[in-house]
Amino acid sequence: MNTKFARRTERIGGTACAYWRAGRCNRNPCRFLHIETPSPPTACGYVNTAYRYGKKPHSSSENTPKYSSKTALISDNGDRGDATRVAKASKKSSPRICKYWINNNCVHGEQCLYLHSWFHGDGFSTVTKLQEHKKVITGIALPVGSDKLYSGSTDGTVRIWDCHTGRCVKVINLGAEVTSLISEGPWIFVGLQNAVKAWNIQTITEFTLDGPKGQVRAMTVGNDTLFAGAEDGVIFAWRGSSGAKSPFELVASLTGHTKAVVCLTIGCKMLYSGSMDQSIKVWDMDTLQCTMTLNEHTDIVTSLICWDQYLLSCSSDCTIKVWACTEVGSLKVVYTHTEENGVVSLFGMPDAEGKHILFSSCRDNSVHMYELPSFSERGRLFAKKDVASFELGLGGLFFTGDETGLLMVWKWLDVPKVASS
């Protein structure tokens, strides 16, 4: 060991030189350390490790839309409860990710005041990263009974991933932006410009459903009907057909929105649509008629989900609104949760303990996780750009896709663990 270096270290107590860190120290010898503290593992090293609350958070993502999400939180337990179940959450500060660490150039190491991790919370872990899309991931689907994961992107491709190996086994180039993607039974539906592609993964057949004008930004399936919301504000509805040319028959065009439909969800025998015209419309699934229009948001309605007897909506106006039925059958806002930034996507699922968790993707490059009905913060996921898509898998798995084209695989842990340093 160099004794001169050892004495210097002893004299200054291991303090690193702030000028050396900034690249402009001109003293030689300097009485402070010219050595960096060990950096934490890169994001690729966080495979199958649970995050912990114990370490001091280090954060700083200052910057920072999504399409339809499944109604994973719809409950069939019969307990309708009361609107007062949705309680106001206690406000507490959350960590922020270090914007320099994101780009692999933070010089502060463990001394950094901000978070050096892609997530904050307990009871879940990362599994792997799938990094082949080049632009925004606009849809993720895991068909029932399939061992393949499907993802669509505005890079014009649908990628098919092997669930066992995590490898991309096929790339389908569509020559146009994929603006939504969902699955139902053996069918994969892909929203494109002026059309919806329908693929049957069992019979290996493909059909094109024409009619929509502009980009198809949102789709959902209910009551044996496929609904697709288009850029011109019209929602197209197809039902199964025995016709020789196509197994789908256009049965209705739902008009009323004045701008693009960007989100759809189904619950309580109703179809809910959110639009760039700042409104939510409620459609009767049997008659396909609009029964009411909700106008509480002041900007684009970006996402809708149903949970228990509630409808949850979010908007670029930085709010999440919880709607409940009144005695006269209308919907009213019973709680408004406000974020610091616009909300671009909602998704819900149970954790390993069966607690309902709401994921709120915001324009600060993070996904806020809340326990329902309290809206108490459970954790946070971070990304380089907004997380635009979610999907629920089997065995506690869930998936997120962001605007850089990164598809992340996550897993709820059966027993919460603490990540090793």
C-alpha cells in the first residue's frame, strides 16, 4: 500500500474533492481524495431484486400518453359499499430519480442526494428489460393460453416475445404507426391509420377492418363486440359474423365526440369513452346509445378504468377523478386526486396480498403507485420517458412500455424482500 496516499486519506477523513468531481481541480497534491466512491449497479443489474425503502432516496427527474387499459380492478364481490370509502390520501414527499444517473454520468455515487434506481417501493421486483422497439410502445398483450407476448409501437412494428426466454421471436413490419394493441381470446387487434388489423393466432388468419378515419388510438372488447375509437371522434363497433369474407361485421358507428377518442373501458354493462374534447361519454352496451356526457375534466381525458362500482378517469389537467353512481342513475365525482404533472395512463391490479393497486403514469417520467381506496402511496416506477402502456400477466407478472420503446417485465413478490446493496 502507498503510505503517502494512506496518510493523506487518514488526514482528510475520506472526503472526495468537489473540484476534482467537477473536473477542474488544479492542486497537486490536493488534500482531498481524487477517487470516486463505488457507483451502484446499473439498471441492468436490477434483475429479480426487490427494492427497499431503507436506503436514503436520491432523486431528480425534473421532466417528464397512453391509450386504453384493461379493467383489471373491476370487482364482482357484490359489495357496493359507499362513496365515502374513497378516502383522501395523506400527502408525503416521494423520491426522485437522479437525472444524471439515468444517463450514466452522475459523479456523486452514494453521496448523491437522489435515487439511483429505476423503482422505489416494496413487494415487487424487476424481471428483465426487452429493448428492441425504437419508439413509443402503444400496446402490450398476453393472449390467454399463449406463451407469447405481443407489443406494438409507433416504430411501425409488432414484436412477438417468447415468455420463457425473453427473446423476440418475430417482428411484423406494418409500414404504419401502431397506435393501439389489445388481445381477446385467440385474437390480436392492432390499431393503425384508418384500419384495425385482426389476427387469429390459432388459425393463423388475418383480416382488415376498415371504416375508422385517422389513427385508431383506443380499443376494447365487451359483450362480444370490438370497439375502436378513431381520430375523428367516432367509435366503431364490430360483432362476430358467419360471413365468408370476414368473421367481423360492422354493426354501429357511435358518434358524439368532437375530437379524437383516446381511451375506452367497459364496466357495469356500459362503455366509457374519453376524448381530446375533454369529455367522457357513457354508452349503453345493449342499445349502443349515449346515455350521458361527463364534463368535469379541463383537458384531454387520457385514460379510463373501472374499479368496483367506481369509474376512474385521468387527464392532462393533472387530476384523477373517481366517479360513483347517484340514486338517480347519473355519475358524479366523489373524489379528485391531484398530481403535480399531467396524467397519461391508469392501470389497476392486485398485489401479492390481494390489495388493489392503482398505477398512475405521469408526465414526470414516473408511474405513481397507490393503494385503493385510500390513495396512500405504495411506490413508484421510473423511466427515461413517459410510460405509455401496461399489461397484466400470470403469476404476479406485469408489463410496462415507455416512450423510448423499452418494455419492462415486473413481478409481485409472494414475500416482500429487501434488495441487497
